[in-house]
Amino acid sequence: MAKFGKKNVVKVDPTDYNIGIIGESGVGKTTLMKEVLEGLVGEDGYMILNIGNEDGVDALPNASYEDIPDIDTLEEFVDYVVENKEDEYPDLKVVVVDTTDELFRIVEPYVVRLHNKEFP
């Protein structure tokens, strides 16, 4: 008699997509991302951006992260990583924004200034 049941092989790389995880504070979203990403891309393959007043990495030992308290630091981070990708971040494949509500809070004044400058 034939054996039934197959093992599925995922044919896509989840790191090729934008993925959002929504949940209440403290339920483990950042921990989940860290553990999944370390399995997919290794310890040097991801970086968590601790945006604004977020402190999601405080309880995560050895998490790869950077504090991004404001829009200037975010811009500096992006420019630096892009300019130094090949030399200093060759394995970086995923950047986690923790959290979008803090991201919106720090970029909103910047976007309003740009809008007001273009449309006085």
C-alpha cells in the first residue's frame, strides 16, 4: 500500500516581501521577528529599528538593532547603510521597523514641512 502525505517545499523567499505583524504591546511581535529572521537570514542578516519611543528590543538578548529617535537619525541610518552596504553590511537582507505608529509620529512633522514648503 502507498504511503500518503507529502512535505511541502516553499518556493518563495519570505524576505522578498513586506510583512506586517499587528498586535497589542508586549505580546511578542518583535521576539517573533527576531527568532524567525535569525533562522532565515542569520544574526547579521537583519536589523531592528527601534523607532521613536519604542523599546521592543530591551528584553531580546543579542538582537541586532539601532535606536532611531527622530527623522534625522533615520535619514542618517539609511544613507550610511546604503553607502556602506557592500563593506559593512554585506549580509543585511531585512530591516524591521518597530513600530509603524512611532515611525508615523517621527516622520509626520517632516512630511508636513515638505508639503508646506511646496504649497505655501
